[in-house]
Amino acid sequence: MIYELRIYHCVPGRLPALLKRFDTITLKLWEKHGIRQAGFWTVAIGGSNQDLYYMLQWESLADRDKKWNAFQSDAEWIAKRAETEKDGAIVASLENMILQPTGFSSVK
């Protein structure tokens, strides 16, 4: 099992739009493509309160490539993402890392 940590740095003031997009659009499409989330977080104390952190759970890098590419090329996702950005970009930049649990991690 591997995990992907993704950090979205939002355009100032646009975090609510990103949260709404995940809640009402993205998660349903992920379910369609078999993408499993391990959790979502915003910053309560420290760092920027314009960031969204989330983790995805994958069986392997091949599993990630297959499912993520299918999601990214999904016509419904492309159209709905464009609609949510009609008033301007939501995400200024993003980071992603593929994480591998250590032998002593409570998450395997």
C-alpha cells in the first residue's frame, strides 16, 4: 500500500470554492474511478489557512497511474472543473508526494 499526499495552495479567498468542488463533484467522480481517499485536512493553527491537505490510498504506482489518468481524462471532470473555475483559478499551486509507510507505522 502506498499513500499520496497532495497539498493545494489556493488563490487567496478561494479555499471555500475548492472545498465545495471536492464535496459536491470530485469525490463522486473518484468513487466512479475507484480512487480512495485517506483523509482531508485544512490548517487550523500554523502555516497558511488557504491550503488543503489530503491523502489518497493506492495499491501500487500502477494502480495510481491507471485510476488517476482515467479520472483526469474523464469528460465530466473536465467540464465540471472548468465550470467551477469560471470566476477564476482556485488553486495557485500544488505539491504531491508518494509516501511509503515505515515498518513501524500504524498505517500499512
